[in-house]
Amino acid sequence: MYRLLVVFLFIGFVFQTNAKDLPYLKVSSDGHFLETSSGDPFFWLGDTGWLLIQKLNHQDVEKYLDDRKAKGFNVIQMMALHDLGDVNYYHDSALIQRNMVAPKITIGGDFGDFRQYDYWDNIGWVVEECAKRDMYAAVVPIWGSAIKEIKPSKAMIRVYMNLLCRHLSNKSNVIWVCGGDIEGNQFPELWDEMADAVKIHNKRQLITFHPRGRTQSSTWFQNSDWLDFNMVQSGHKDYEQDNEGYGEDNWKYIQSDYNKAPTKPTIDAEPVYEAIPHGLHDSLATRWTANDVRRYAYWSVFAGACGFTYGHNSVMQFHEEGDKGSFGVNENWFDVLNASGAYQMHYLKRLILSEPYFERVPDQSMVVGNNGDRYDYIAATRGKKYAFFYTYNGRNFDVDVNVLKAKKVKASWFNPRNGQVDVIGVYVNNGILSFDPPGNKVEGNDWVLIIEKE
């Protein structure tokens, strides 16, 4: 049965071509960053569009992708299959009777002919639309909850992956994301099988693993050859709710990954979502804001992450009025595309790419005295001729700039809320310099101190 299905899928899909070829991504020579196949820096700025394939019609997909492209996002995280009963906007079922090895497929892929166009054709179209906008599709083949429900065999995984790989392995903008909110020690043989199938079809496509909340893929797969880079899900709980991980200190996950061997890039691929309740499940709880999103972004990137993934409660599930929805969602997705956090993310990307990219390292030794706890934490990163320091609440702090080996340095304030840069002045390097950010000390009054060698 499995062999016949694989042959059928081959006949149906092998001749598909990509509408636009983007450069393949690869790991940088030092192991900490991603870059294009031509060696250009690739700063991952992702958006969480988990249910994009399941919920949106073509017009809305184009609207969403156009918006995210305009805001500087270059990766969209999505699920090929969230649930065994998935049906897309066009009423096309993914599977026959929820059978993982019985995909509901048709011959041909003409969108104008409902007898040809199916669920799997639509996945390919979404990925190609990402490519048209120079965006990469980070595709979860099947969400972890579905794996836990059916507990498939390795043979079933192989058949299912052959379907997806025949459809997506010729697309240079695909990044494969195994897992899906699940611990890696659950069904580890299936993740190995999934990754092996990808590599058989196209060795140039990157593979990672999306873990459950407050865990990191490196816990289980750091030494796996198939894991090209790590993902962290720092999760949605606050300090008081989190007894499993680091609370809101997502930089600690990144710091841990950064120092592991073999060296692999790492990223917080699911931090707090804007407008989602603390802890997810109590709709009356305090909601995470753009301030919190920025804090998670700058903390993780300055700790050594190769990028950051943003998420909004309404957008990640493409909620519309009348939908059941999850996690207390109460806004239409198209009404919050311009939420503050989404708009502000490109300022981080612009800042990081404004200086030599591959020489950047985290360096907390430049913060004089205690780095600070919780919201007082000062995050520091630097290159050979520059350094960045992030404060979430605008508190005073001292820095030691001797490592830059400069007689004079120029200091500026960078505002993460609007991207504005204001020069403070030029200082003689006497070692330790003191700085007082604009405004009062209060959560969300965040600033980046830029120090540049004169």
C-alpha cells in the first residue's frame, strides 16, 4: 500500500516547478548565523502564521503576505497539517477519513478547475507566493498534537513526507520544521525519519525542530546531524506562572544554546504573542503587549540569536468574527496587521544589519557591575568597532568600552519604538562610561545605546 501511494504521488507532483527561486539558506562558517548561498547575511525576521494554509483564501493570503513583506518580515511559520481533519478555505480536505497515509489528492493543479485543485496544490501555491515576495516558508509537516493522537509508524511518516517532499522539495525557499509544540523525547524515531525523508529529496533545505513551551530543541537534537539550527519556544507564561523554565528571561535559552557544541544557530521561534493572555488559557488575564514583544526580541538577539519570530494572537490563527477561536482571541486578524509590535520589528532587523553582521557576539562583560535581574537586565552585544546595549525600562547603567580599543567613541540612543537614532556625543575612552536613557525608569521605556569606534 505504501509503495503504491509513493508511486502515485510521484506521478502527480514531480513536474511542479517553483515560480521564483530564492537563494538557499545555509549555516555560516562560525556556526552562529544563517546566510544565503552566496554568503549574504540572513537575519531571520519571522511572523507566526500557523493556520495560513487552513484558513485563508488566495486573496487574503496575498493581502497578508504583502503586509508582512512591507514590514520587513522574511520568514512565515506555517503548518502543512494542524489536525487530521484539516479542510482549507475551498472545502478541500487534506486526508481521506483522517488517514495520514491517504491524502485526498487529484491529478492536475489548475485553480480554475475544482476537480484538479486540492489541499496539497494550495500548500504549494502559498509557498510560491512567499517566494514571489522574497520570503521563506518555515513549514511544519504535521503538528505535534496530531502525532500524539495517532502515534504513526515510521513507514506512515515516510509515506506522508514523500507527499510533502514531492510537492515542496524543489522550492528553495522552504525550511522544514519538525515537531510542533512537542517535546523531542516523544517519538524521537519519527523526527529522525521525517528529517531523513527531507534530506533524501533535497539536502540543501534546512531543518529544525519546534519544541513545546519553555524548552529548546538542543535538549534532544544538538548532536543530530539533521538539525541545522535550533529553535526555542520561550512560551507565554510570566515569571510567576513559570515553574518549568526561565520565566520571561528568554535570553537564558539563547545563551545556553550559543555556548553548546557542536555550534549551531538558535532562535526564539515562539516567544510571547502580542495580545495573548499571560499563560494562554485565562481570557481575563493580563495580555502581552508590544512592549513585551520588543523585550523578548532584543534580549534574545543580543544574547546571540540569529533572528526572531514575532506573533500576534489574532493573526497566528487568522481569527475572524464568528470563529470559535482560541486563547481569548477577540480581534479580527485583518484589523491588527498594523499592531505596534508587528510594525516595530523591522527596526531591530535594520539595527542589526547596520553593522558588520558575522562578527557580532554577545558580550555581557561590557556591562559594569551587575547586569540586573528581570526587567533591570541590560543585554549587550558587539562587533569589532561597535557595541549595542539594551535596557527595557530606561534605567541608568555603566559600560566598559575598552574592548573596542578606541581612543574616542561616539554614543547614540536608538529608539526601538520608532527606529529613531539621536547622537549623544563623542567621548574620550577612559574605560567606563555612564549613561542615563531619556525619560523615567518605567517598563516599556526601552532604549538601545549604540557605541561606535571613532
